[in-house]
Amino acid sequence: MRVVVQRARRAEVRVDGEVVGRIDRPGLVALVGVTHDDTAADADGLAEKLWQLRILDDERSAATTGAPVLVVSQFTLYANTRKGRRPSWQAAAPREVSEPLVAAFVDALRSRGAEVATGVFGAQMEVDLVNDGPVTLILDS
């Protein structure tokens, strides 16, 4: 699994012009990609890492501040762009593998007490955020 996490002042995701997920105070935006051999343990481990990551103001974590998290599925995180001009998506897991693991990631965050908003898996989404810092990190399992 791969998570691109951004510290954000606020963020929202829309599908067909309708807001489906929003954080309206400082928190984290997590773009989550899944590859073929990822497991529920990977989802749980990355959720714990994200929850405890000390990247908010005064080197605090979402766990200590109660900061919200917006989770958006993003298969393009596993694009291979080494050859040619057209990305290959072969490393991205198919929906039947990735959708349950993104849901497991969200559930793992919620089980830790996180306030989590989400996009819609597989939908064409518009994501707006105000990146704070900017701070952007990549987490891999």
C-alpha cells in the first residue's frame, strides 16, 4: 500500500458536483493506492503510522490533536512511467482487491478514534485542498 499524506487547512471531495467528503478544519488528506500483494495488515499498519505521524503543528499527530482525515482512493499512485509516455497501471490492484483494503484502512483509522471523511471508490472525483506548509509525505507498507 502507498499513502500520499498532505497536511491540510481544509479539504473536500466532490462527485458529480456534490460534496461527498469534507474536513473543515486542519487535518490530513490521505490518497491511498493498493498493489496486488497488499493485505489487511498493511492497511492497519499504515493507518497506525498515519494516525501517529507527528506532522501537525508543534510536531503533534492526528492522534494527539483529534485532527480529521480525508481518505481518497487513488490507483494512480502505482503508475509505472519508466517507459514511453503512457503510464502502465499493472502494479495497481484491481477493484476487487483494492476496494476492501481502502475500506480496511478507513476502518482502522476509525477504530483508533479518527474522524474520517471519504471520497467514493472508483468515482471521478474532484479534490480541493489547502495544503498547509506545504507538507506532503509518502508512506509505503
